[in-house]
Amino acid sequence: MQIIHDFKIPVKKYSELGQNNNFPHPEECPHCHDKLHKHGFYHRYVITIDGKCFWILIRRYKCQHCGKTVSILPAFLFPKFQRSLNYIICCMKEYLLQKKLILYKQAVYFYLHRFT
């Protein structure tokens, strides 16, 4: 499961801070309501609207009772996507309002389908 959290910093700053980001600690497991314990990090890539690629760390927590993990996903990401949320929204907006493709057609159609 992923919990979306707004760190109120841009992608570049988040990437630079790495493990030193101010990660929230969820009060309880969303599945069984027991305590969560830190369970390391995993990394993801983020592609921003200006075409830059950043390597970022995502904090994970694990429930000792049910064994499920929870990740804290920054608000500038959309679950399971590499492109930043701003990039995805900009691509859809350009296509819908001006019929202009920033990405290849299949990607824009995929994003439109996912959001509807």
C-alpha cells in the first residue's frame, strides 16, 4: 500500500536529501491497525516536465503483526508511473486543449484512459 504525502519540496530537492527527507511515520497499519516499523527504502526514477531524470528514495514501513508493507510516496508522483504528476497533467492538458502531443500518442491515450 502507498500513502501519498506532500513533502512541499521540488523533485530535485527531494532527490538531493535522499534518506534525510522528513518522512512521516504513520501512526498505525492501515490493514490491521498495529504499529508500523521502519523497513528501509526502495528507489524509483522520476522524469520531470523538463525531461530530467532523478533517482529518489521511497521510505517503507512494515507491520510486525500482519507483515504488510506501507510506502510513503511523494505527492509529485503518481503510483506506478515514472513521469511526475505535473508532466502527466501537462501532456493531457496540451492534447485536450490544443491537440498537441508532448509525448507519443499511445502514452497520452494511456494517461487519459487511466484518469477517466
